[in-house]
Amino acid sequence: MTWKTMTLTGWGRTSRAEVAACRPERAPAAVRMMGTRHDNGILAYGKGRSYGDAPLNGGGHTLLTERLNRMVSFDPSDGTLVCEAGVTFDDLLDAFLARGFLPPTSPGTAFATIGGAVANDIHGKNHDRAGSFGDHVLWLDLILPSGELVRVSPEERPELFAATIGGIGLTGVILNVCFRLRKVASASVVVRERRMPDLDAFMAGLAEARETAGYSVGWIDGMARGGELGRGILETAETADAGAGAVPAGAKKARAVPVDLPGFVLNPLSINLFNQAYYRRVPAEGRTRTLPVRQFFYPLDAIHHWNRIYGKRGFYQFQSVIPDAGAAQGMRRMLEAISDARAGSFLAVLKTLGGEGRGHLSFPMRGYTLALDFPRRDGVEDLLARLAAISLDQGGRVYLAKDAVLDAASFNRMYPKLGEFRAVLDSIDPERRMQSDMARRLNIRGHEGDRA
């Protein structure tokens, strides 16, 4: 197997890395490649849907896992699936939705891989009910930095399991994952949409939804100010019953952004006009619709290469979670900072999370999470630093799957189990073979000889 020099990026395209990459076709080849020593370390790369530098290893080696995408076994009696790490959520829907099964939880794109779902401990619109993806993993096969293939689970090598869930690929290369799909009655969901006039109403609506709805998520107008600060649209949903107004899944149709748009297209005026129209698309009295699963879970997947909308300079996505106790104050401070900077986004999401994940570096905690996209422009990195500081002041943390700019000191304070994570890495990877740009930027391994 040969190594080829190529440039990889995060989905936001602000982070780039020139790497030596190989693309194994079968699991034994991946095991062999991991058993060989590589200058400047090695890291797995799936579909590149992490926004920042988490999947990048500039100047080092990268194992491309997209062809390790086979379904290994499936038990329809309880939904237990074993698949390779390169399988995507799109693959799962293609194979199992018509048979009445959904992933237990899902990120905002169907093009993320199952390996990435584990490495980032992804969460979805049902976190209050279902937790994050790691909560559903029964076991996984992991190629250690030494090249040894091991099986880990909550019962078998539990510390290594906890380090791998949300461990952003630093414990090794995930090969196979065993988890359970969820049985559903149809391939559609019944969605209720309501306008939320301001932040207080929005947070009250989400607080109610987390107790009553199977799925809940909100679009928030990041450009709104004054008495309308925090206004938006709250969506709650349930899986539709069979034959009760369910709609066909339909063929997968998508448009594409063919080229990078000029940087001036997204500006405060155009974003504000879009947000005004988007808010008013839902009638004042609200509405209820039945939608295909894909349309509700993955609205942006209908536009391929949508990241080109932000132009050649790319964009940052910021996402943080703030615990319930400080959420009202923290969310207001962040939205005021965004509004004052006139840096609002048309892609802005507010939702609740239900509790801690299984991993040492899992992002979720019980609270409210805000995610926004910002075109890469002068001053945006300073704004992101302010948003991270507000989150930290309120006891929150930033989501590593979205991050490209957080500083090491803030990261250390946000993730209290970092010491436990480092201890696992020291035991399985004393030579520090697993490397990434994010690990270096955030000093995740600590300095040589450190013991947190």
C-alpha cells in the first residue's frame, strides 16, 4: 500500500493540512499500516465532517477510512448492528429505514461516519431522551497505536472505552462498532413548528419540550436585537405512526453549490433579510407537518457542498453548552455579543442536552447548547474567544468536533476528566504515535513527562 501526499480540510475549510495518506480497502491492511512507525504520527480521517482541525494531522500520516464501510452483521430481533467505522448515517438509512429501523441518535448530517460518531460522541435532536451516540455503543474494535487489535466495551477495558468515546481519534483507529438501531413505525416524523418571540420564551419552550417531545430543536435569529433578542422557531417532533399520515421517504434529491461564492454575498444585510424571511415562513399561529425522516434530521444535506456558500476563506462553527443553572444568563450574554458584533449567522441552532456522556472528553452535559456559523473575517476569532469565555464563566464547554480556535488553557478548564484521558493515552501510546493538529493546539497530551 502506498502513501500519497494530499491536502485535507475540516468542513469549515479554515483548517487545512498536507498529509501523507493511504486508503486501506480491508481491515487487515489497516491493522498492518497501524503497526508501522510513522514520522509525525498518524490519525484516522473519515468523511471530513468535523468542522475544524480535529481530523487533521499536518505534516504527518493519515489513514483514510471511507472504504472500510461494510455492514458486518445485523440482528433484526433487537436491532443490534455491527458495522465498519467508515459506514455513514446515510448508509444506515439506505439499508435499514425501509425495514423499520433508525439510528438511535444522529448528528446534523447523514454524511458523518460511525467512527466519527464515536470519536466525537455526537448528539442529536433527541439527546434529552436518548443521550449521545456513545451511550448506545455495546463494544468496538480498536486498532491501538502499536498495531494491536483489541475489543473494548464498558465491561472490557472500560477506561480505554471511556477514552475512545469522544476521544477525537487519539486512542487509535476504530475498526468495527456494535450498537443497536431503534425500531420505528414509519419513515416520517410529525413536526410541530412555533414562533418564539424572544429568548425567555424560547428557553421556556425548550424546557417544556425536553420533558414532553421525542425530538426538539430551535432555529434562532442571531441578528435580532432588543426585545426580539433570541427569537426563533421551535420544532418538536415524534416518529409518525404507520399509516397515520406518514409520507413516503422519497428519492434522495440534492442540489449543489457548484463554486465558492464571493465573500461579499454573506453580509449583515443579506443575513438579516434571510433571517426575517425564515422567521416568518412559519405562520404566527404555528403549524404541524409530516415530513420524511431525512428532511427533518438533515435539512442541509439537500444542498451538497453548502460550505462553499461562505467563500474560499471558509467559516467557523462555534458550539458550546452551558449548564441549566447558568444557561439563561450565558445565552443572553452570547447573543448580545453576537448582535453587537453584527456577526449573526443564518445557521444558528439552540437546543437542550440531557446529561453527561460516557467519554472522558464527551461534550454533552445537562444544559442548553448554542451553535452558530460565522464567515471567516477580521475580528471573528476575537468574537469566538469571547463566546468561549462566556461559556466557561457559566460552567460550560466548547464542542471539539466544531472547534478550530479554542486555546489550551480554556480547554483544560472545560474538560475536568482530561487527566484521566491523558493517563489512558500514556498507557497505550507512550511514544505518542497518534497525533492531530487539534491535539497539538490544545496540548491534549500534555508536555512530555507531565502527569495531570
